Amino acid sequence: MRKFLKLLVSRFFWTFLFIFVQMGVIYLFLSYVESRFSLSLVGSVLGIGVSLLIFIRDDASEYKLSWIILIMIVPFFGTSMYFIFGNKKKGLVQEKRMRKFQELSARHMIDAYPKALDAEEVLHQEDVKLSRYVSGLSESRVFGNTTVRYFPLGDPGFPVIVEELEKARRFILMEYFIYQKGVFWDTVLDVLKRKVAEGVDVMLMYDDMGSIGTLPRNYYKELRRYGIKAVAFNPVRPRLNPKLNYRDHRKVCIIDGNVAISGGLNMADEYINKSVRFGHWKDNCFVLRGDGVWNYTFMFLQLWSYSAPEEYHVDDFGPYMPTEIPSAGDGYIQSFGDSPLDEFTVAENVYISLINSARRYVWISTPYLILDSSMANALILASRSGVDVRIITPSIPDKKTVYAHTRANYRRLLVNGVRIYEYVPGFIHSKMFVVDDCTAIVGTANMDFRSFFLHFESGTIFYGGSTVGAVKADFDGTFDKCKEITYKEFEARPWTQKVVAQLSKIITPML
């Protein structure tokens, strides 16, 4: 009862109640108009026309098919919903802000060139193509002179984050999808307050949708009273708006331009197992120190200038460059960002490129496995070519509908030799790849439609070095805590689960 009452008074409940009421009003109004004026033929023609428009767009086929089905069933309502939520064309305001976003890239990325490396000179030939692709689309470069500390769990990463924040002398940049009051965030906030008092410039972003159930409305105002320059990214309004789709799913903390901390962790207690909701929470994080921090600093400042009020804008990125001379790392890194405001699915294509490059094995960890045909075909082709393809997913879901669709993807993969493991102790939130002992990636992008098409995401590619070995060791240890799902066992599940799983395939790409 207490949880129910808490839900009733939450901002999340009332925001989405108003949105669903608006959707209902639109549906009833359009249904009335259609029946009152006998517009069924017009609706059919409209449905066919809009479906053809969707068909010729450069979107994933599964995404297009879901919308086409809705539009053909309820043409007027489906068309309205598509142009509100499904049509990813940017409005005039977003176009203007996107141009500024791109201008910042052209103006400031040149600052990194003196320390960035030529991929052809330092990487193996098979990695050069991937590096060029990432550089060309995300303005990210390859760096050496960067040390890496990898943590296979959030629990030991938490004190390291606090320790690094305590060392800040010039600035702290923080960007997370979720902040939630508790041990983790309260401890970090106390450090930030002290640092502001010491004259450290603290700039903080949180995604308003991601934190809608964990932070009060306009929480940024409270943070500003402490002297923190805080911004709620893409504030949620209780009205139908295409901007609801675009979320900042990145997780990064940058200290003085010399240290960057990223991975899967959000600023909430479940990520470090201080609270338990879905069993043991398996996540990861890593700490970069050196030249390679610049890509994360640049990504943050780009999005900060895109979303922050005028008085907080940063026009000169120079003061945010690394100042320490780092120890030489034992590999090379390339951190990159992905944006829904362009036409490129950078994170998905990086994943597919890694899968295609595998010769012996490719191991993957993801909390959600919602695949379009391109990703599914890459996994199947690799497996059919003799590559050891393994995927770890949770055994305890955080979202039951998404979990049903995750499991719906198992059958096609299992029958083609892909090995599926479920993390028995609870929920695995890590998003990571390792390929052939040579390359690894750790980031924020899930293997689902939202991460690939609608979110701001980030990730780091590790080319060689001990970090690749650390990620592989993490996989080895995690497999020991997993149950492998066999095809025979999967097919023996109850028919109700099979039906729910198949139905979920229709709606999940639109969510």
C-alpha cells in the first residue's frame, strides 16, 4: 500500500497520466470524426500513404514495421502518434542547436590533434577501419599515454570515484542518466559542495526522464543554490512532444581534464549494491588518466553547450584540456559519443564492426537484447563462421516487457549456434564486448532500439593492452555465475511466455 501511495503522488505517475489522457482524447476525437463523417476510406488511403512514407525512410525495418502495423489498424490515431513520437525529423529549433553542436566540433576538436595519434601508425590493420569510422562520425581520436583502471563491479568503483573527486582543483564535469538520493549520491554531493566552496567549478547534467522517479521536479534549482552549475537535460513536460524520445543516457565524471570515469554506473545505490531491487547488480566502470580523457571532456562540453542556459555556455574549450603528463599506457583507446540528432547509429555500427572482425570469439554483455535485422544477422554470420559468440543477459528483469522481448530474440540466435547465458544472481547492467584478446569496448549503449536510435550514448574502445585482458577476465568470472540457456530448454517454456514474447516484438521497437 505504501508503494502504491508513493506512486500516486510521484511526478512520474502524473506526467504519464496526463500524456496517456492526451493520447486517449486524440484517439476518441479521431474515432468520432472518422465515424461521424464516414472517413474510413480516407483513413485507409491515409494509412497506406503514411505507411509508404515510413517504408522509404532509412530506419530499421523492425522499427518501421511496428509503426506500419499500428497505422494500418487505426490510421488516423496511428498517423498522429507517428508524427509525434516516431518521426525523428528535427524541428527548426533543434536544427539550429544541432548546427551549433557541429560548429563546436569543427572549432574545438583541432585542439586535440597534437596529442591524438594516427591510427594507421599505432593500430593493427584490422582495427584501422573501425577507428576511421569512429573518427569520421563522432570526431573522436585515438590516444596513447593513458592509463586505465578497470572495475568489474560498481561496489569497488564507488570509493575510487569519491577519492578522485576529492582531488579536484580546477573543475568537475558530471553527466549521468540517473541520480538518486542515497549513500552513493549523498556522499558525492557532499564532496561537490566542499569543492564549490574551495573554488572548483562544478558543472552537472542529469537526464530529466531518467531521474523522473528519483529526483524532485526542478532539482537543478536546489543544486544551483549550492553553487553547482546544474542542468536538467531535455526537461520532461506533461504533454505530447517528440522531444520525449531524446534522452542523455551517458555516464561520465571528469576531473580537471586529467581523469575520466565512465562505464555503466549511475549515481544510485542499486548500482553499488547498497540497495537491492533485482538481486545482485552486476555493473562495471573504468578510470582513465591522461591524454585519452580529452574525448570525454569534449563530448561533455559539446552537449553542455547544446543544453545549458546562455549564462553557462562555454565558448573556449582550451582551459579544459589535460594538464598532467601521464604515465604511458600499455594500449590505445578511442572514446566516442553517439547522438540521435544525426543520421548515424554510431554505437550499433561499432558493435557490428567488432562482431564482423572476430576470428576466434566475441563475448557480449547487455541488459537488453532487442535486435534489428542488421545486428541479428551479424551475430548469426559470426556464429555460423565458427566464431565463439556468447551473450550474457540478466536472469532477473528490471522491466518485464523488455525482458520478454529480450528472451524472444533467443530462439533465432540459439538455433544458429549463438550461446546465451543468464546472470543467475540478479541483473547485469554492464554493456561490454571483448574480441579475440585484442579489442574490447565498455560503454553505456544497450543492444536495443532506444540506445541505438534515440539516446545520447558513449563508449570507449580499448585496442590491445592489459584492459582487454581485464575485460576478458571479467567475462570469465561472470560466466561462472551464469546459467547457459539451451535451445531444448528454451523451447520447453510455457506457451503463455511464447505468446507474450512474440507480441512484445510488435510494440517494443516503438517504446
